[in-house]
Amino acid sequence: MGTTLADLSAEHIGKLVEVDDSVMADSQTVLCTATRRVRLLDFQQRNGATRLLDGLVPQWPTWIEWADWRTFRVLN
């Protein structure tokens, strides 16, 4: 189990995090499960969404947006 993205803080910047990207049919049923590993360069939070700046491809960083309730785990 991880921590929700709403709890993301500056201490996580620079770390590799794994974000839950499962698709839910309802609160009990998981349709498919996937995770994405992101080298966190920066993040923004607003209106219940967290945007992560993905640094896995440093020359082409991209913003990825998730709902704040999704969970993440710090890998290093």
C-alpha cells in the first residue's frame, strides 16, 4: 500500500516513485492494474489533481496528471 498523491511533498523531488494507475469499475472492482515509474522532477497540485513532471527522459520531460487519491510508493 502506498501514500496518496495528495501527500506528495518537496522531499520526494528527485526520487523515483511508482504511481498506481489502476482502472476501477467501482470502489471494489479493479478492471486493470498498471503502475508507472516516474523520476520526479517537480509537481503541481490543484483542484484534486496532481501533475508530476516525469524525468525518465530528461531531454523531453512531460507532465502526467493523476487524481490526488491515487497512491504512490518511493523506490529510492
